[in-house]
Amino acid sequence: MSNDTLQYSFESDAEYLAELRKLIAAQTVHVRFDPNKLRGMDSPVVVIAETERWALGMVVLCGVVWWFFGVWIAGSALAAAAAAYALFGRRAIHRNIERRIHEQALKNISTWRALWQFGGVTLESASDANDMCAAPGGRWISFVERKIGNRDASRVIAPN
């Protein structure tokens, strides 16, 4: 290990998570995520009921249309409901996953650990798109230490 790494060795990973939040707030680091992976049932930031609400709404809508207007129009309603889910429902679910990453995972170390082990998250430097750290194989603490080092080096004022 280099001396730079030892300089930022905090007591716990919770302190590194707090530093990561600061870096994200300063827009030095961006969090990218794979919504298809994080929609999985085992993801720590998904709520399965979101998809079920969309499905239940589609079933109720199609059932009501079938009851009052018949099979052919209900089939059309089913196609329209499926298109609405594909266009709007998935985007809404993806926005909710992103919101949960920022509101829950980045504030709770156990949720962050579970999310990082699950995968589907990438930390990316705002200044260099090639400087990134992807879960679960990447070492996010080393990434944060490197970014803290860059931040502190840019704050150094030359002596007069």
C-alpha cells in the first residue's frame, strides 16, 4: 500500500460512504446503474410491488373493458396497457430505483454493502469517463480514496 492510501484510512467503511456522498454532492463522482439488473427480485433497492401494481392495473382495466365492451376491445386495451407499461411504467420504476440508491443505499452502509455485492452499480469520475469502479468486482473504497486524493491535491495552495 502506498502512503496516500494510508493517509485516508478511515475507521470504517461508513466513513468512506460519507465521503462518497460528499463526492457525489460535489458532482465529482456519478453513480451509474443497470436498471435491468437492479429490477431483479434479490436487489436491495427494488420494491417488487411496483411491478405488481402496474400488472394489477392492467388486469383490472382489461377486465372492466371486457365486461362492458367485449373481447375484441379488451384485447386492444391489453395491447394499449402493455405499450403504456413499456413506455411509462419501466421508466417510472427505473427512476424509483435511482431515487432509492441515492436516498437509501448511499445513506445506510448495510444497504450499500448489499447493493455493492449484488452488482449493477458503477461509480464513475465526472472528469474522466474511463475512471470507474463497477460492482461487485471493483474496490469502491480505493476509488473513493483516489478521488479524495485528487480533491485534496486540487485544493493545495502554492506558497508565496
